Amino acid sequence: METQTKVKNSTGQLFVVATPIGNLEDMTFRAIKTLQKVAKIAAEDTRTSRVLLRHFKINTPMIACHEHNEKEVADTILELLNQGQDIALISDAGTPLINDPGFRLVQHISQAGVRIVPLPGACSPMVALCAAGLASDRFSYLGFFPRSGRAKTEALRFIEGQRHTLIFLESPKRIVKTLKTLEPLCINRDLCVARELTKLYEEFIRGSCETLLAHFAAHAPRGEMVLLIGPCNTPMVVDDAMIFRVAATPLMLALAPSAKAREVAKVLDVARARVYDVLMAKDGQGVDP
Ligand code: SAM
């Protein structure tokens, strides 16, 4: 059985505080009170956070705690906590540690047995999930959609077999490329792009990969976004039309006939020989269906 680290009593506490992701009214009373009363605020970018703190009349001094200095700052913060001072950790927006700095600090402080108090609030992947209309009983949060290399290959493999909702962060510059990559794996799945959450132009674009691509062909992708891929709920009927559809997606079109048959067969979980025969019968060459 896992044992809890014994928490020291005479030290200060580290408060991990979520801040709004766009709408300042999402700041909680508890977050304001805590940020006002702690001795120091460790912030990802002190210039960004100054705007938020000024808005809520919080004059607490800040120290920078970002990706590049987190390890060293963790020692300084531990010293302050050991002197009995309370410290708060915030990121530029949303929940610290969720694709934001803080993990190394929290790990260091927890290993030292100092009390850590999380203050919940906005977190873009969770906000997106709440309104996407996709299964929410089980989900995986996978951070930013990997751009290339092994991480991308592994992510695609992972996506293929999952029967629960998958949540990624994505940028407007890459969303179209990502959707094109996902198309063969998402033939039978609903997706949602949740953009500009809690802001004036908040929008949920729901539908198949094809629908989303058509949307972004008509409306240039803009703003911050979260991409959600729903589970493959309905049993898939793999008929010839389905084989042609998968084979006609951009990633498959680039492949030679035998490689295409192998990849399509993997996606649809059917025999490679069957896919090959279907594609060959269509045009006699198995090139483009
Ligand atoms: N820790 C943050 C959180 O809890 O939301 C996430 C930080 S991560 C560096 C920033 C990414 O989160 C953005 O590129 C975008 O994918 C997503 N994001 C942040 N705010 C958002 C918003 N208002 N609407 C949609 N996505 C958002």
C-alpha cells in the first residue's frame, strides 16, 4: 500500500492556484484571498501575471518560476517554506503543471514533506470536455499533439485502439495538418475542436474529421484550441466502401499498393489480403481507389 509523506507542521504551505484561461470572472474568491495573503507568488511569467494581479488588487511580490529555472527556484522556495512562509504557484493561465511549469517544484516540495494545497479553477482540457458532447466517463489527456517523430507515431498508435475520449492541446497553425493525419484513424469517430474557451468568440466545432476539415477550409483556424477525439462506440461495418474511404485519405494516397493495403487493414482491423483484393478489383492496379 502507498504511504503518504508525513507533512511537517512548522513550515509554510505551497498553494497551487489555478487562474482564468480568458475570462477574468473565472478567478475564484479563494484564489484571490490566497494570492493576497501568501508571502510570495511564484509565477511562470511575472509580466503576464502582473496584469492579473493588478486587476484583483493583489500586491504580493512575485518570483519567476519557469521551465528554465524551475529546479533552482525549487530550492529557494523550499527554503522560504522552511522559514514558515506561505508561497503560491501560478502559471500564465489555467492550472499550473497542466502543460505549464510546476511539476518539478511540486515534486521537490512534496518529497521534502511540506504541505501542498491545490486551489482548483480553469483548466482548458477539462473545460473543453465539459461541453464537447463526447463521452466523459473515461478519457485520456495527452498534452500537445506531437508534431513529428517517434512521439507522433506513438500517439497515432495509441489513438487507434482507444475506446474512450482523447484530449489534446493544439495550435491553430497545425490543426488542419493534425486532422488530416487523424482522418484514417477517425473514420468512425466524433471529434470536437473547442476554441477560445471562456472568451467572447468561444466555439465548439463538432463532427467527423471530414466535417471539421470542411469547417476549417471555410473559416481559417484562429485562437487557442483543444482537440477532442471521441471513442469508437458503434461496431464498425467494414464494407468495400469503408475500405475505399480509408484508402482515399491523404496519408494513404501517398503509399504504394501493398503498403496501402497493410496500413488500411491495420486501421480497420481486417485481413490485409482482403483490403488488397478490394483495392485491386477497383482499378486493377490497387493505386488510387
Ligand atoms: N495550464 C493551461 C490550462 O490549464 O488550460 C494550459 C497551458 S498550455 C501552455 C496552453 C494551451 O492550452 C493553448 O495552446 C491551448 O491549446 C490551450 N488553451 C489555453 N487556454 C485556452 C482557451 N481559452 N481555449 C482553448 N484552449 C486553450
